[in-house]
Amino acid sequence: MAGKRVNLSDLASESALPEARKPAITELTPRSARVQQVAANPLNTRDLDADRAKIESIAESLKTHGQLQPCAVVSRDAFLRIYPEHETTIGSAVWVQVTGGRRRAAALLVDQPTLEIVVKNNLADSREAWVSATAAENLDRENLDPIEEARAVQLLVQECGTAKAASARLSRTPPWVTQRLNLLKLAPEVQSLLRAGEVPLRDVRDLHQVPAEKQLHELQQRRQPPNSELTAVNQTASSSEALPGNSTEENRQRASRRSAVATAIQRLGGTPEKIAESLRSELAPVDLQLLIDRLQRQPNDVTE
């Protein structure tokens, strides 16, 4: 019929896979693509090699239940418009994965021939859009280890230009972004302990202020049991509140509250300066001002 365009793939006995019909815009409906035609996200900060157990678990699920959620991808052309320097990295792939890196790795592990994908070329409108989409996928769906998280934040700050702009992209506070960036100033040994979960984040929040060669020693000092002087102060405070007129249960509750407060103070740094820094990194400015107002209020002031 004159004037009608014919797609030769429609005439083949086997239906065409997505790489034969690349879209120019974002799609809503998932489709299948050959796994080898989907390149891993070159800017993903998640360490997939260290996530072997989880990938093996996903692989077992793929064999049993199939792929339950598609991977978001963009076309090769859309990705290379913003990251031409990664052409060698993605090779001859037709698609570049945005989300679902572990699903792709699991599919390769069990030799699954295809992946369910959904094309979202709008995620490659700019470098900032790409990096923020990658960071949001990792931060919102499943927690990274703190250092992987910090690397994702650092990459976004580089693309956005400022920590404030990056925090807006992530819907996080600027102090939260600054705190994550400070983790990258930690000595490699301390970062390794943090990634392995051997030390909590609260113990290293301000450790970047210590010279790198002294950080490990400082961390060891902080994690030692409370010294005898602090224990004696807590015991004295607790015993002074154990008044004769109070029941045993009331005294126990008072001692428990005092112990919890002392522990919290120690974890925040133990000194007013360190406590203030820890709170600034966690609380929004409006909450900080509210806290200041409450602390300045006298005990006999009328409550709201």
C-alpha cells in the first residue's frame, strides 16, 4: 500500500525485542530486553561486589517467581548526550540501567536471557537529573552503608553545585548532607569499620575534625566504658533522687531516666560544644530554635 511505512521486524516470525524499536520519549508500560543489551549504571555508588548474598537471594527469587518489578532504563543515545565520556564503559548496550542494579546482576548470575524494563528517558534530561534519580533510588528504597550513601551525596553535590541544592533534590536538610560529606573525610580504617557496622554513625559524626592519623585512636578512646568518675556521678545523682517517701518502683524509674539521659549526653559528645554540633547535624533550624527556647525556659514558666 503506497505511503504506508512497514517495520520489517513485524514480518519476522519472532517478535522484536525492545532494542529494535528504541523510543524517543518516556514510556509507561514495561517491556522485555536482552540482559546483555542493558548496561549497568556507571554512576551507581552501591558496591554490588560486596552485596553478593543479597544478589544471590534475588537470583533465587527470579528463578522461583520471575521478575516482579521492572528496571528503569534510558536509551543509549539519551545517556550519552549527558555522559559522552562513558561510551566505552557501556560498550554496545542499547539501554543504560537507572534502577534495579541488583536485579540485573541477579539475572546475569542465573543466565536469565531477558529483563523487564521501563524506559524513562526523562531521567537523562541532565546530569543533575540522572544523579539525583540514582541517589534517590538507593537512599529511599533500601539504605546504603553510610560510606556508599556519602559517595552518592557527594556526586549529587558536584552536579548540583552546592550542598543546599543537593539537599533540595533529595528532600533532606543541608546539615544532613554536610554530615554525610564529612564521612568521606574519615580515615580509611574508620570508614571500613563504619561500613561493616562495627561502629555506629553517632560515634564518628564529628571525628572528621580529628587528624586522620589520630582518628582510629580517638574512636577507640570514645568506645571505652564510662570512666569511674562519670559512673560515680550517675550513682550519686540516682541515690540522691531515691527519697524515703518514694516507692521502690518510683526510685527505679527515676534512676532509669537519669541513666538514659547520661547515656544520651555521652553519645552526643559529652560536652556542650559537641552536643550542639551533633544536634545541628540532625535537626532543622526551626527545631533547633524551638529546643533553644525550651532550654532557656525556667522550670516554673507557664507551659503552652
